[in-house]
Amino acid sequence: METAPPPSILRVLFPGRFRIHGVSSVRRSGVGAWAPRGGMGGHPPGLGGTPAQDPELETCAQVLDFSDPFSTEVKPRILLMGLRRSGKSSIQKVVFHKMSPNETLFLESTNKICREDVSNSSFVNFQIWDFPGQIDFFDPTFDYEMIFRGTGALIFVIDSQDDYMEALARLHLTVTRAYKVNTDINFEVFIHKVDGLSDDHKIETQRDIHQRANDDLADAGLEKIHLSFYLTSIYDHSIFEAFSKVVQKLIPQLPTLENLLNIFISNSGIEKAFLFDVVSKIYIATDSTPVDMQTYELCCDMIDVVIDISCIYGLKEHGAGTPYDKESTAIIKLNNTTVLYLKEVTKFLALVCFVREESFERKGLIDYNFHCFRKAIHEVFEVRMKVVKSRKVQSRLQKKKAATPNGTPRVLL
């Protein structure tokens, strides 16, 4: 595989900062991943155990701001649930903290509620709540309605290498309770740790879990609840693809982005195009042609290559300037007459295209169409930012109007 242009003009974004509720952040590695100060297992203090064991959990809905409807409109909430040791925290660390999969073997079991704000771009902008498997969310002292109200997606992680009967029972209980509170939740089931299964066993396990879970819903008269199932592993790109599809459902502008990509590839002779969040390698949109797993893996590998080279050659002398700007581009020619073409779209987004060599000879046409596509994306961004600002102003006004029971205005800190 040869690359062009020379490495000196290959530039890419250093991954941005991830903020974790209740802890400060520090740089963890040379490519800019961020981790909680004091190690990878950062959680808000004082939120462990069950409501009966830890009185602070009784008021966690207020501490964790579950009750603010405007915060969920600006940042959709994703709940990460499942039994203990199912791999929830490992998924979060690998996807959003760039932790090596092998390092997750040393993670301690999560025993505290953890909130993480993911703010990479205007589109990839949500909250992830990691719930310990041992907490009983349906304890009478725990207001589960406050948890599910305003939630955009609920990811339930099932360990495929373990006996999953108990997990299916917890899944059914969680889904039925959540649906009664919020019918708009997207229910996602990650059949996790499939790297240890053969291909035939993977298919059989997915079929069995799919059948049992839907049969339980049918027996309860809840056939209208839709569950989406994904085979995932942190040791390949399947977890990134699954998270991409989860996040896409939370992006209101997804149809517009897909339409723009369809227009772009049809007028440029491009076979496939992805709009990537470079930080997490989640693709927030693609064109209407089917997604091939190998194609997606090549795109992720290209982003990794560009990041590595950028860390060496992307900055000017004495480290001045930024390694990722509107001139950032990369071209990789494969040995099967296919060209991978990466272009900067916004500060956090990149377009990765698959082009045949004969079509890439018309690079001028592709670049002109890309300029039009990039301009359209920025217009979508501007509309999105206006909506976000409007909702934040509305949220502040609502909080200012809020008062204590005796009528005294509440002081905002």
C-alpha cells in the first residue's frame, strides 16, 4: 500500500477532551486521549451501592440532573445497563477514551453511577450514564421514572460467553418499565464478547437471544416494542459500528446528512462515503448504499494512520499551529485499484471516500463537489447551533422561574 501525498502534509485532529462528571481530566497518551485524574476508573464520589445501603443514592436523580428536560433536549442521554462484569465500562473506555482492549482486563467492576459528557462536535453530542449491574433501579426508594424520562437510548449489554438467562430476565424488566415511562426510547441490545465464539456459535447465540427476548415481550402484550441487536467485541471494530448506529438514531439531522452524501457521491463517481467523528471513529452518517464491515474497518484504519503521522509531521516548527485545519487531506492508494480519500469537513468531522482510480482522475470535480458539500454541512451546523443556544436560554429562564415551596426564588449557583 502506498500513500500520497507525502507524510509532511498529512494532518489530523488531536482527539478532544472528554469531561467526566465529578472528576478532572488529564492527558493520557500521545494522540490526545483523556482520562480521569488518578486512573481510568473515575466516577462521581458518593454514588455507590444500593439506595438502602447508600442514602446518597436516594437523591441521585437530583445530583445527576435526571430531572432537567432541557439538558436532554440539548444532549441526548444514553443509558448503559446490564449485569455485573458484562463489559459496560470496557465498552465506554475503548470507544471514548482510546483505551487499549487489553488494558480493560485490569478495570475494576463498576460500583458507582458514572456520567460522561461526550462533546466532540455539534452532531456527536450526548451523555452516557454507566449503571452498575448490582444496583436495583426498581427499588421503591429509587425513582426510575426520573431516570427513563428524557432518555434517548438504552443500551443493554449481555455477556454472550455466560449464561444469559438472568440477563434476559433483567432486560425484559428494564425494557417494560422504561417503555411505560418513555415510549420514545431506542432499545439497543449489545450481545457482547463474541470474539471468543465461532461464527456459527455467534449466529446461533444471536438468534436464541433475539427469539427469547421478543417472545417475552409478546407474552406481555408488548409486541410494539422494538429491540435492535448487535454482535459486539472490543477487540475489533464491531463495537464502533454498533455505537455508530445507536448515535445516528439520536441525530435529528440524519436524513439531511444522508441526502447530502447521496447527492455528493452520485455527482462525483464515488462508490462509498462516510462522515466520521475523528475523535471516536463513530460514523454519524453514510450514503444509502449498504455498509460493508471491511470497508468501515479500512476507514477506521486510515484515520489511525493519519493520526499517527500527524503527531509527527502535522505541526509546524516548535509545535506551532494546529495539526488539523481546512487544508487537511489524505490519499491512500490500495492495490485493488481503489483510492481512499480523506478530507476535513469541520473541526471534528472528516469525510472518508472510496473511489475507483479511473474516477479519481477527475479529482478536480470531486474537490469542487466536496466544497459544495462542506458548505452545506456548515449550514446544517449553523441551524443546529441556533437550536442548541435557544434551548439553553429557555432552560436558564425555566430555572430562574423555579421557586422553593414558600415562594422564595431559588438562587442559581
